[in-house]
Amino acid sequence: MSPQHVSPPAMSNASACWCGASHSDSPSKKPRSLWQARRAFLQLGGAVAASAALPAVAQVEVGNASRLRHLVPAEELEQAAEQQYAQLLQQANAQGALMASNHAQTQRLQRIARDLIPFCTKWNDRAAQWKWAVALIRSDDINAFCMPGGKIAFFTGIIEKLQLTDDEVAMIMGHEMAHALREHSREQLAKNSATSIGISLGAQLLGLGDVGNYAARLGGQLLSLRFSRNDESDADLVGLEIAARAGYNPNAAVSLWEKMGRTTGSNSNGLSFLSTHPSGPERIRELQRNVPRVEGLYQQARRG
């Protein structure tokens, strides 16, 4: 099945793929893997131009991005992510598991992503050149993510089991975008690669070793990376602001994680998202403290 392109002005003709890794049971004559339905994906791009209208000052407070990420060239990591995303999309296609581009939920994700993308370059200038893409995967798994370079995937399980509103979908998508924008994967791979080949940060800054090329070859690890608690908090707050600027109710971040907490307590299966994004009272309290900071952005977007 060939990719379907969406014409400007809403989106650009950017290549796109999907990635994911887990397994679930399926009915007879269907493969035992996370891929369980039809295939489709969506490219997003042209909307980034609207980011020029962004307010200059962030409303949430997050630390500076780690300097350690500079050990891994951004271009190489984004290329590695795109290749992995393409390979996994091919796997999904072969198993008939990606939802069609005209499916209502795929179009819903497309619309929400199109709303959020213009507010991403505030956090990372490179996002203006990313070939944004969204894939919807038929799977019972509760999961969603955004790889370096803007490659987004949602599983139907996270939408259906949590009965997500548009505002809650936007909070998840903004959170995952924030991981990519803040280059958390790049930082984590830099830490892993520098440790595994015994090259210090100081040596690399002096031009020694080959950390960058080595880390780029670790693109296959992107889906297994676990972010730190600080990274998760960082993504929560940046995603909250992105979604609020796009006109999505920031209070949905609180209701979302309350749903996540209830799901954690009642079901231990299919919680891929929760294994890397643990819910808890402190996470919810931190979001509650920050909702008032972005409420004005939300109200301004709604009036606009």
C-alpha cells in the first residue's frame, strides 16, 4: 500500500512511517503481535509556519536542556529514527495493522496534531524542518509516543480504554512531542553510548572518540529508552503549555493522569505507556500547580 499524501496548505508532502514494539493476543487467523488492523499514516508539516505568532515567554518553568545531548548529532539520530519508523510501518503494513487514513480516529489525531505543531518551534528550532507524521495502530496496548524528528504513533487501546476526550488526546500528544522537542532520547543515548564505550564528556568536547557515530547506530534502542523523572516532568509541563496554546483545556492533563492512575490500579496488562510514564499523586499535583500558569494561554486561544 503506498503512502497517501495530504495537499497543502494544511500539510506538506513529507514521507512518514510508524514504529512500535509489543505484542498482544488476537483472534484466529490474525498475527500474534501489536499489529491488528488496517494500515495508514499521515504526514504533517506546513502548519509550523504559524509559529511566528508565538508569545516570547514560556509560562511553565523547566530547566535547560542537557548539554550532554550534543554528543549525539541531531541529524543522525533523526535519520535513524525515521529509518526505524519506516521499518516498523512496513511490518505493520505486512500484518494489516495500521488504521486507514480516512478512519475517524486517524482524522481526529491529524486535526489535533495540526493544531499543536505550530507551537513546537518555540521549544526546538529544528521542529520547523521535521517531517511530522502520525500513525494510528490497532492494538489493545495503552501506548503513544513521538520519536525524534516528529514521528508520532497512537495505539487504539489508549484512546478506547481510557475514553479520551480531544483535550486529553492533546495532552498526551503534547507530552510526547515535548520528549522529542526537548531531545530526551538524544540525551539518554548519549549517556548510554558514552558509558558503554568508555569515552568521557570532556574527551568528546576535545574532539576525541567517536561517540556521535556510535550513538547514531543505537537508533534501534529508541523504543526501549526510559526517561528520567525529570524528563517526564519536563515533558508534562512543556506538553501542557503546547496544548494550552493550541486551545486545549489544560485541566485535561489532570483528568488524564487520574484515568491513568485508575487504570494502573485495576489492570496490569497492556500498560506499555504506564511502564515508561508512571502515574502518581505527585505527578498530578505538579500538573495542578501549573494549570493556572497556562490558563490564560488557553483562554486567549479560545477567544482567537
